Amino acid sequence: GQGLSLDSRKVPGFSWMKPFLSARDLVYIGLRDVDPGEHIILKTLGIQYFSMRDIDRMGIQRVMEVTLDHLLARKQRPIHLSFDIDAFDPSLAPATGTPVNGGLTYREGIYVTEEIHNTGLLSVMDVVEVNPTLGATPEAVEATTSLAVDVIASALGQTREGAHIAFPKIPEPKEDTELRL
């Protein structure tokens, strides 16, 4: 596939490295406030991305369908999820370095991680841009760190539906059982 254009063999001290990540192995979700240089990189390398406008237009479910089709079309491979907490709207994650209005809702962000978990292919995860020193109040820090924990937990299988116990069948009440309120 098309590798990143930077050849590590030409960078002093990195001649031992071989490029292994193709631009088509990347997907960005929830972009906003992309600077001109970043836009050129995305377009030049053909990196799949979805802006917040795309999410508004398509819905997060369709964005994730296209994302996973794109990543897994050639073959099922491990997924590395790098989740920037500032992808969320700053009202949800204020303790971050680059807050930009109009980010993901709680439901959209958690849906992303749930869908990645459901592939069974998550192998590596990092959550970045959580910066408690930038929280204006203890509540801002708590909101951001709690959100980061929710992102991690849902990527690892925590559901919003609650715990489920598998019953082979619905238990029948005993005839002599008296219902007391």
C-alpha cells in the first residue's frame, strides 16, 4: 500500500526503521478546526476522515460502518484506537489543551468505542489530551477524567445496557410462593 511519504531511512538516526503503517490503515473521526497543512496531508496521502459535518450529515452509525468497512475490507487485523479526549465537545471534556466547540456528544463518542469493541479486534488503545492541569475547576477535571474512564471502559466491553445474567429460561414462580409487598 501507499506508505507515509516520510522515508525514515532518510531521517538521521532512524535508518533502522522500516515504514509499516500505510495511510489507508488510518481513519480520523470527528475532525474540526483542521489547519491548511493538516488538510494537505489528509488529501495528499488519501487518509480516510470524517469531519463533524460528516457525522452530522451521515450519523455516527453510518460513519462507523464506513470506517470499519474501510479498515477491515482487505482482511481482519488488529485495531489500534487512539482516542483524543478533545474530540468531545468542550462542555464534556474541558480539561484539555485544544478545546474546540462542536465536538462529539457523549453518545457519539461512546458509540465509536462500543463498535470497535464489538469487532473483537481492539489490540492497543491510548487516550490522549486529558490534562487535569488545564481544568478551571475541580468539577472540570472530574468531568474530563471520568469521561476518559468511560471511553476506556466501553472500548473494553462495558455496555450502557447494564449487566446481563444468562438464564437458560425465565424462572417460573413456585406455586406455594406468596407474593408479599
